[in-house]
Amino acid sequence: LEKELDYTAVKFAHKKLNSIYIGGGTPTTLNPKQLDRLIRKIKCSFDLSDLVEFTVEAGRPDSITKEKLMVLRNHDISRISINPQTMKQETLDLIGRHHTVQQTIDSFYLARELGFDNINMDLIVGLPGESLSDVADTMEVIRKLAPDNLTVHSLAIKRAARLNIQRERYQDFEIVNTADHIALTSKVAEEMGLFPYYLYRQKNMAGNFENVGYAAPGKAGVYNVLIMEEKQSIVACGAGASTKRVWVQPNPDGTHRIERAENVKDVAQYITRIDEMIERKSRLFTKE
């Protein structure tokens, strides 16, 4: 990863870096020293004078500790994400999440105590066995916590997800996501002073709805907007990372040519084939 970061820093030294997002997984699975090393490497390698947002997806509450949050604070990370998915403990146990509702609440308040003033929380609507009443209960807990961002996902069952691999375990649980569920989350978000600023869709989504990001004024995630609008190139490093090049010159119809370079997902393969991953990026950005 450090080798790929070194290449990226040199290759794009002439570009202005306005947003950094460490996520796509759970960076806080790293221990405090590893997390500190990663962020120091980024800060030492890149010119951050034009940076407007630095997000770290803390993600799973069971991976969050005071020591890790202090590392993020000491590096002036401007935005973090703490993702409960739901505030119903029975559902968390059912879908194999290893955190508790109380861990989510404790992690959130700890982050607030340490001075984080832009916290996102992710929820999933349409989880097995959850009723409209369950979603309402979750939203009331979220209301009390008062995050600065809220991302409401409609359940999308991916091939490698536990819900898909162990589908027989969940066959007796109804998966429901209706317009009423979406309207409820939207209503509570608005009452909290959060307003929609981006949305996107995925394959196999329950109810055929969208994922919607809500934010308080001035707290919208810059990276989220940039990646959804597909008007700016994004260089990604690490196993499973997807780099996107957006050509500046528009097509005759006003759209822009977009191509991607994918890193392999398997960590061992990523390490072994790191030179190939770097070469993929190089080829992408040397194309006419």
C-alpha cells in the first residue's frame, strides 16, 4: 500500500487534492499504531493545502476505541462514520454483526466528547424480520444521538454477504422495504435538520429503492458528491480499490468518457501483484 501511495503521490503531484476518503471497509480494524502510520504516510506524501475533507470510515462500533479516535483527532480528521445498520439488537445478532446497540451509542458519544463535529451514521432498511415499527424505533435512537450525516441504505444482498451465503437461515424472516419505510426515514431526517444531498442505487435492492444521504447544512460529504456525479477523477489505493478517470474533454453529447482500473480484492494477491496494480493505473492515465 505504501508503495502504491508513493507512486500516486509522484504521478499526480501536479493535481490538487481536495478530498481523502479512507474506507470501503473498516480502517479501524487497524490498531492505533497502524492507523497512525497510514495517516502519517498520506500526510507526508501528498500536498494537502487544498484539502477540504478528510474522512475515515470508522464503521463497525466494535472496532472503535478511544485510542483509535485519538489518533484520528490528532491528525485533524474532519469526518468519520459510525455505522449501526439498525438499533435492534436481535437483528444485529441475526445478521452476524458483532457489535451491540450500546457499543454504537457509546462510540458515538465518545467521538463527540473528543471533539468530532461531523459524524455520519449508516442505516439499512429492509433487514430480515424488521417491521416499520422497528425502523421507527431505530430512527428515534438516531434522533437522540443527532448525527451530522445519515445515510439510509435499502438492503442489497451481495453474493458474498452472509444473508446470501446462509440464505436458508433467513428464509423464515420476511424482508420488507416499502415506500412507508423510506418516507419514515426521510421525515425523521428532516425533523432532525438533515436534508438529502445524494442518492444512488445498487443491484438486488429490497423494494427497488435508493440509498439516500442526508446532511446538516455545511456537513455534506464532499467525496460522496464527487463520486456520484462522476465529473472528477478519483485515484484509489489498496486491495479492492477502484480508480476512475474522467476525461475533461466532453463527448459530442455532453457526457464525459469514463474508464476504471481495478485492484485485486485478495490482500495476498494485491501484495504479490502490486507492480501490476500500479501499472494498471499508469496505463489508464497515459491513454489519449
